Amino acid sequence: MAGRSRTTRRSDRAAAAAAVIAAYAPRSMSGEAGAFVRATVAQALPPTPARAKALLFACSQLAAFAQRTGLELAPEVLLTPAVVERLVLVGCERLSPASVRTVRTNLRALARSRERFPEPAPVPLGRERAKAPYREAEIEGYLRLAAVQGTKARRMRCQALICLGAGAGIIAAELRHLRGADVGARDGGVMVLVSGRRARSVPVLKRYSQPLLEAASFAGSGVICGGLKPGRRNITDELSRALSSDASLPRLEGGRLRSTWLLECAQQVGLGAFMQAAGIRCSQRLGDLAAQLPVATEAELIALLGGGSR
């Protein structure tokens, strides 16, 4: 019974969508253009009235553009990638960027609906999510494990791994090349000089500064997390296993250490409150805004991200 009810509701929505299409007759559009829009959208069989209205709007933009430019009102002429792209570039001046993107998406959907053997839709891929940060008590537990390692070298390397991950957000690929000399006290705080593709200076959160300086002093010019060949990929695996020996603690992961640092920095700069007040949810917008800001000095970085931590 429930299955028949769902089928009935689906049929009712499709009938309502067909009625919306049949009633479409804007005064600003010629009869020929209106007929083209109705026929093109009807062939797509939109499942709901809302979807029908969205397709009608997109197709009406295409029909109006065709009439202005003298193009034939035929789907095989207008629903082509070249014409659609030309429309979004020069024919949608009165629409917002978001509306232009929606028009293009809907026109592409209309074009696919006309294909006898349409190409399969792209397979949705899982979006990589940020790893869960560690709790403060868990970080303290890892530091206690580091302090009871059998040799001083092992103690210092484990200490460096935790402090560089949770205190400066350094990832494993960067840890392989990081030497003790790359860590130093500067401008009232501690900075890590990261080389490589994303070379940068990173201030260390205050509570990790002293133990990291101890580990850096011990390493000197050597690799701070141990090993003789920085190119070796598993340089931190042994340290992570040593710090995962306590059953009461979760496994130590570099990604989670970085998330711990990211979360604490976000709290310190008030990022959550800013995004809430601005209504921003997309990180791309933050990147666009950040690109317009002046580059912070090392002293500013330490004052904001290093000196203010507990």
C-alpha cells in the first residue's frame, strides 16, 4: 500500500510539472520561442513543478539569446556546449554569478535528456573530511608516553613528533625533512621554518614551545624526528607505534595531530564566530578573502597563534 501511495504521489508531481510546462507563455517572448521552450523542457520529463520551473527559466534564457543573435530555435543548434558557453559568457549580464552557474547546469541537463544514449552521470565521490582532533587529555597522555621511552633519543623524537603536529600543524611529508636547526626562538615565541613545496614560517602554540625547543636542541643539525635519510617515507612510523602502545589512548595519527592544531588556532582567532556572523560555510570564500589581505609578519603570527596559547 505504501509503495502504491509513493507511486501515486510521484505521478501527481509529474502531472503538476507537465501542467506548469503547458501553461508557460511569457509575454516578453514570441510564440515561436515559447513553443520551443515548452517542447524542450517537456521532453526532459521534469519530475516536480519546481524542477520544471527551473528548466523553463534556463531554457527561456537560451531562447531569448537565440532571438537576439539570430540563431535557429532548434535544440540541435542551441543545446550544444559552444552555444551554452557563449550564453553564460555574454548573454546573462543581468543574472548573478550563482544564477548563471545554475542556468548552465540546467541547460546541460536538457542537452543530456535529448541524447538517445546519454553518457552516464559522474559517479559521486566521497568528500574528504577533516580528521577528528585529539582531546587535551589525550595529548597529555601522548606526552607522558614520550617521557617514558627507553632512550633519550627516542624521548626527544617522540616529543618532537607530538609538538610539531599538535603545536604547529606540520604534516608527515614535511617532518621527514625538518631538522633541529629549523626550530628556534624568535620574536618572543618559537618558529618552525618549513621548506619544500609549501615553504612557510609556523609559530608554535605556547604550551608546546619549551618541549619542542628541547627536542630541537638535541637534534641539532640532524633530522628532528630521527633517521639518516629524509627521503625515507616511514620515518615517523616507529615513533607513532611507540606512542600508540597505551590501550586507553587512540592510535596516534599525523592527520589528527594537525586537526588538533587547526582547531585550536581557529578558536584563538575567533574563526567560528566570524563564519557564523558572516554566514560563510564555504572555505573557498575564505581563501578568496585571505588572498586580499597583507602577508603577516613573523611577530604578528607569533602574537596571534603562538603567544596567546596556554
